[in-house]
Amino acid sequence: MKFFASIKEFSAFFEAYEFTLPQRMVAVAGAAASITEDKIKRVIGDDSKLKPLSQTTIDLRGGGDTPLYQTGEIIENSIEKDYGEMGLGAFMAVGTSEPIAYYHEHGSVNIPFNTINPARPFFAIGVYESIPEIKEILVALAPGVKVFTVSGKFASLKNPVSMLTGSGANEE
């Protein structure tokens, strides 16, 4: 596997071998999937980006106060990526089959214990943080391809902090 020191080096490699646009799109999708997976995994356990744990949770853990990281293995090891050719373009996906990830991402209510677990949107934050790097790669490898930002019902991806605070702000 070849590793590139910069996006410029990555772009020069593609120019030298005259890859077609669909081949470039698959390469961009692969890079985007890897970048996004890495950014999501880095959010797990990063208490500067996630809402802090309640004192009750810290006490139950015996003092551990890192969000989403009691062991870190359940969620982090379940995150997977995929990419490939799709028609004349490409697709990329990053996700998890771990059900507990949904509760962490969106928050939950535990009625028997009368607790509210706030959202800690590690996926949304990871996706948000990967967008600038992916755009840079896309522009370098596939000139002329239009890049759109997230909007509509997924606009909170533009500002994941609004998911935590409920402010609804959509600043880029």
C-alpha cells in the first residue's frame, strides 16, 4: 500500500497515471471513508468534544470520567467503512452495527431508573470534522465535480454543537 505525505503528492500520483474520473471518484470515496472513520474514532473518549458525564455515572464507573470510553472497545471496534464504484461515480459509507452507538449519538431516557442520558454525537462530530479534508481531496482529484455542503434535515451536521446545546445554530 502506498502512503502519501500530502494531498498534493496524492494528486500528482493521479495526474501521472491519467486515471479516469470514475477511478478518481472511487479513490476519493476510499480516502473519504478512511478519513471519516478515523475522525469518528478520535471523538470517542475526547472529553473536550463530548458532553461531560454526570457525577452519578462517574461514581458508578469508580471514577472514570471519559465519555463513551468505559472500555472504548465496544463502539470504537464496531465502526466500519466501505466504498466502491457506483454507476458512473462512487459511494462511501461509515457506520456501526452496535446498537448502543445509537443511544450515545442521540441520547436516551431510561424510565425504570428515571435517568436521561444526553446525546453525545460522536458520529456527527467526526463527519463534520472530516468534511474540509474530504473537500480538499475531491477538488484536487476530481476538478469540476461540484461539492455541496450538508443542508435540510441533516443541517445539524454543519454544527454538531447545536445538537448538544439545542441552539439550532447552523454556522459553517
